[in-house]
Amino acid sequence: MNTFLIVLLIISNLLTNAQENNVIKVSIKTEFGDMIAELYQDKAPITVNNFLMYVDSGYYSYGSFIRTVTPENQKHNKIKIDVIQAEAHQWFASSFEPIEHETTELTGIKHEDGVMSMARYTPGTATSSFFICVGSQPELDLGGKRNPDGQGFSAFGKIIDGMNVVKKIHESKNSKQALMPPILIISISRL
């Protein structure tokens, strides 16, 4: 009986470690404070690998949170959202080729509070710019009406610590959604 329990514990530990290996954690250091995010490589491999290319190259260092979208600054938008948006340093913002669009239906990652997702124009144009949801944003999922093409955005991770920093950035001074001034990203690095 003891041998059976030991084998079960070993198998359970191996399965737990395998699940944890599919989640990559990163630290996002900003002038307003730090955040920790989980990236879901098993669910959104194309998007996570793209984000990590910019991270590992150091291209987010001295990038910025450039935009905050709030109910007050989108009065003319029929479909309203709450997000903050960041980009790599301007010299490196489009250093790599745009990526294939991974829909929320494909990944199963919905735009809920703290979820990270890639900004884009049309599907297949995402590079370095990403945003973080403040509250649940279903209009950014596949079939949502924020973007006229209905394809939604490629969600790939979630802030697990530091939502107070996200909210502070979200509430910062802005002009027509542009943060005034932009909020400095000191670095984004793997943990």
C-alpha cells in the first residue's frame, strides 16, 4: 500500500510540474510599480513566442504604456472597453514579422480582468504592442463588436500580481486616450 501511494505521489508531482512548465512567468517593471504575468504557451504558442522574442531581445526595456481607454475618453464609441496599451521601445516596435492571429475560440483565453492580449489593425498584423484588460471585456473576444471584423484579439497571458499598477496607469492623465506622458516600462523579463 505504501509503495502504491508513493507511486501516486510521484505521478502527481510529475503532472503538476508538466502543467507548470506550460506557464511562463514574466516581470513587468514600470515607473509606477511592478507586475507579474503568466503567459500561456500551451494555449497561445504563436502569440506567446512572439511576445517572448521582444522580451528576450530587451526591446520592451524603455518602451511605454502609451494608451488608456476608459468610459470617459471613448464617448463616441458605440462599443466601450477598458484597457491599457503598451509597446516596445519605438526603435524596436516592429522588429519582427507580424504574427498569425490566434482567436479566443482557438486558445480558450477570454478577455477577462488582467488578461494580456496583442493589439492589431487587421488579423495578422500584431507585432509588439499589447494591452491589459481592466475588468471583463467580452467585446474583444472572437465575435465581439469592438473591431468591425469580429475576429477579436489574441489573448495570451494574465497579470497575477500588480493589478493595482494596471489600475493606476488606467486612471492616469490622458488626452484622447494617449497617456500624457507615457508611462515608462523599465523592463520586461522572464522569472
